[in-house]
Amino acid sequence: MTLSMLAARGLELLLLLACVAFVLAPPGDSTRKRIAARVRQAAGQRAAAPAAMFLQPGDVRQDVTRRLAQLGERLPVLDPMQRVKLGLQLTRAGFRERRAVSSMIGIKLTCGVLFACVAIVFSPYIPRLGEYFVIRALTMVGAFVIGVIVPEYVLGAMIRRRRRIIAGCLPDALDLLVICTMAGNSLASGVRRVAHELARICPPLADELSVCADELTLSGDVAATLANFATRVDLPSARSLATTLTQSQRFGTPITQALRTLARTERTEQIVALEERAAKLAPKITLPMMLFILPTVCLIAAGPAAIRLLEVFR
């Protein structure tokens, strides 16, 4: 590696660090405010020095989350509508912390910077990529964009996984809710009891039901609470549950009968979905069988005959 290439890489890293520092710098900060912040930081470090010797993994995680949240709060990269949308996605993934949106923004920026640094370090070793500064700069920008997008895909995968877990346990929750309502419990107390019973079996659904029970206890608005539950879970079965209970409350229909019918419907739909998945296995297995099993069978069946023919023609 020549001296000019080393200088170019150093310049790229310097530009990247300068951009990050410019973004993270708080706007309109006076010297007095900076000095006060330094004093508060030093006082906090001295106060936390004895406890820092016994840091637990949870404390480290909280510290990292706090720093990422502070980083995300300094970045005005999303408008209020986008922040609300991101907050809804985080809620559906199970993150209800107050600073979850800011932490997610900090994670996205951190991943983008890491990907850009990796692109800067390894781009000179790729043929025809480290020869031109413009191509390296475009590669760095592309890596930064990819790093920003990757956490969104991870968040989407977490949402889908949590949704599958909730969908698998919802019929059992409906059966338990039927038992609670038949025992004379109110809707709020029944939902809370079901959440307690499902805490070890299905923690995501138990968490959502606990939030729903708290909202029912505080507000008493059944329609709004169930609508919020359906929005957070984002499942057709949850929307059906919200609609059924809302109509039962509005028209005076017995909740027990409505829940029993809904539970039976959900179990039937679950069985039908499993049968559909089983029916789709045969076409999916055909191609792997042709690629892996059929050549082996042909080799075993025709191999000895081919070897004998070769021996005869020799």
C-alpha cells in the first residue's frame, strides 16, 4: 500500500469523524453551558466511581441504552409522524420504554457509521475499487445507508416472530377468558387473570393482556382499550376479539357465548392454516428431491452397469 493510499484512507476517516461530530454537536451551545455540563458530568462520574467497580451486565446494558437514547435525541432526522410510526413498530416488537424511539435512532446511526468504517478499511483491498476516491466515497455512503436500514429489517423480523407467538397462544387465552367470565369475573379482572396464567407460557401475549387490563381499569372505555390492543398486536384474530367484545358490550350480548364462539373459530382457522401448510409441503419437497435424491438413486442403479460397459469396451 503506497503512501498516497494511506493518506487517502486517513482523509476519508477524518471526514467521516468530522461529519459525525458535526451531527452530534448540540446547536447554539454557549461556553457557560458546556462548562456546566462538564462539571455535572465530572460530579456524576465521581459519585458513580465506587459503584462502577461492581457493574452488572444489566447496568452496562442500561448505560449503553441511555447513551444511544441521548444520541438519538440529538439527531432531528425524523419528523413527528415518522417517530410515531417507529414508536408503533417498537411497541409491536415489545419495546415500551419512553426513550425507545431515540434509542432506535441511535442504533441506526451507530450501525451506519460502523458499516461505513468497514467499507473504508476494506475498500482498498478490493480490485478496481480502491483506486479512485469518488468510488470509495460512494461505497462509504452506500455502506452507511445499508447500516441504517439493517436495524429496520431486524425490527421487522422481531415483530413477525412476536406476532406468530401471540397468534399461536391466542385461542388458549380465549378459552381461559371464557372460564373467567363464567366464574363471574369482570372483563378487566378476567383479562388480568389470563395474563397472570400466561406469564410463563406466552410472555408476549401476557404482556399485551396486562397492558389491556391496566387500560380497562384506568379508563373503563372498553371500545378504545380493545382497539388499542388490536393495533398493538396487529392480528386478524385480535381485531375479531376487539370487535366481538365491543359489540357484546354495546348490544348486551353475553360475553361468554361470544368468546366461546370466537375461540372455536380461531382454533378452526388455526387447524385450517396447518393443513394448508402441510398441503404445500409436497410441491416444495419436489425440487430438493430432484436435485439431491434422484441423482444418487440414478448413480446407485446405473453405476455398476456403466462400470461394466467401460470394462467391456476397454
